[in-house]
Amino acid sequence: MGGQIEAIITLLVALIMIVGASFSLLAALGVIRFPDLYTRMHAASKAGTVGSGLLLFAAGLHSLDPAIFARALAAFVFFVLTAPISAHLLAKAAHQAGYRMSRLSVIDQLPQKEEARSL
Amino acid sequence: MTELAILWSILLAQVMLALAMAFALYRIVKGPHAQDRVLGLDALYINAMLMLVAFGVRTANTVYFETALIIALLGFVSSIAFAKFLMRGEIIE
């Protein structure tokens, strides 16, 4: 019975690992393919957080050790806390520096300074 | 059978993460503006950390997890510093 449960956990870890890695790959694909910084950031910070969360969860589960699991969980919580902060700050920096949105985007509701040098 | 499944899935995950790192590197090299390069660096350090976690699962070594935490911490601080530098032109005021 114990062996069976371990086998199930191992298969679950394998599955979660592949799903998490595909999320990370899709995030990086978004970083390449999207037209401007703001959309790229959208892909990187959302899908990247999901991918890293799944992979860290898989790693913590695989060890079957509460100490390692707590570490993986701490890393995940740290990511959830910090990814929006860095994305927000970078987007604000880009907007303040006059980084225009791509022509495909519809509306920019944040007022942009007129004298900002256009990049 | 399960050992084989986990080995192959780790290999697949590592290949995907390596591809993701290559994509982020492409954005760092190509990126039209400095902000794009910082975003690429952000994606690169996250994927590098996940790669280390995958190595940790493969070798069952706990040192990789500490390393992953340190990389996450330093990467966050560095991208904040870069963003602040791009916004104000200086980091410490």
C-alpha cells in the first residue's frame, strides 16, 4: 500500500513538473513574441509565476520531507509577493521614460508627460 | 516504471527550461530598449532558478534549494535596482 502511494506521488510529481515547465516555456515564448514591453511583461509575470509555483511544488512534493517542502513553499510565496512589484516598477519606469505602447493596443489611460523623450 | 517516468519528465522539463532561458537571452540581446533587456534578465533568472530546482529533484540534493532561494532573492533585488535606475538615473538617492 505504501509503495502504491509513493508511486502515485511520483507520477503526480512528473506530471506537475511537465505542466510547470510548459508554463515557463510559454512565458518565455510570450517574452519573445509579443509586440511591446507591457504585453511581454504580462506574459512573463503571470505565466512565469504559475510555472515557477508548479515546479517548486513538484520539487517539494518529490522530496517527501517537510523541511524541503517548507522551503519550496517559501520560495513560491516570495515569488507571488515580488513578481508583481518588479513588473509594476519596470512598467512604471518604462512609461515614465516615454516607452510607447505598440500600435495594436487600444488605450493608454495613464497620462503621459508631453515632454517625455520618446524612445 | 515510476522511476523512469520521473527521469524522463525531469529531462523534458529541463529541455523546456533551457529553451525558455534561450528565449530570454534572445530578448536580452535583441531587446530594442533597456527596459526590454531588464525584462529578459528577469525571465532569465527565474528560469535559471527553476533549472536548479529541476537539478535538485534529479540529484536529490538539498543544496540546490538553498541556491534557488538565494537566486530568487538576488534576482528580485537586481530587477528592482535596474527599474529604479531606469526611472531616476540613480539607485541610491
